[in-house]
Amino acid sequence: MTSLPFQSRPWHRDPTWNDAHVGTVCIQWRCTPEAYEILCIVNGEPGNGHFQQAMLWFEQSCIRNNRYLRIREVWNKTLAMKLVKHGFTYAQGDDMVKRFK
């Protein structure tokens, strides 16, 4: 269970995506029949645990709703290596996916 609230609304730039906040983390995301997809995730104060709380919310939602988690266009190789350590694999292009089955 996450301790920070997950607040979400349609993203003003593209209403097919949502804009969410978990503490200092801002996320653009959407839900498809197969996955929860993250387009962008930014932590305003790295090291405070809010990124982990946001990821926990997505992982719990994926497990509950039988979906996988896709992070779109991971260009940062350092982030990609961290995601691999947490169970993500490369999908098409620069997308990374974590499956929960």
C-alpha cells in the first residue's frame, strides 16, 4: 500500500493521457486494455522516496487489473539499467516493460 495519494486528471496537452502527482512526482500516463503506460515521469526532489511510491501504485494496479507496465521511450541509459534491475525488459524500440505473471 502506498502512503502518498495518487491524484490524476486528464492531461491538458493530450486528453488521451492523464496527468498525475504522487508527492513530488509528476507522471503522464494512460491505461490500455493490455498495460498501464507511462509517457513521462519527473521527480522534483530525487531521493525522497516518492518515485518508489509512484511505481508501487502502478505495480499494484497492474497486478490488480491483470496488465503489464510499459514505460515509453526510455532514452536515459542509467534509468534503463535501474529498470532492468527491477524486472523490466526492453520491448519494441526504446520502450521497457514489466510483466506481473
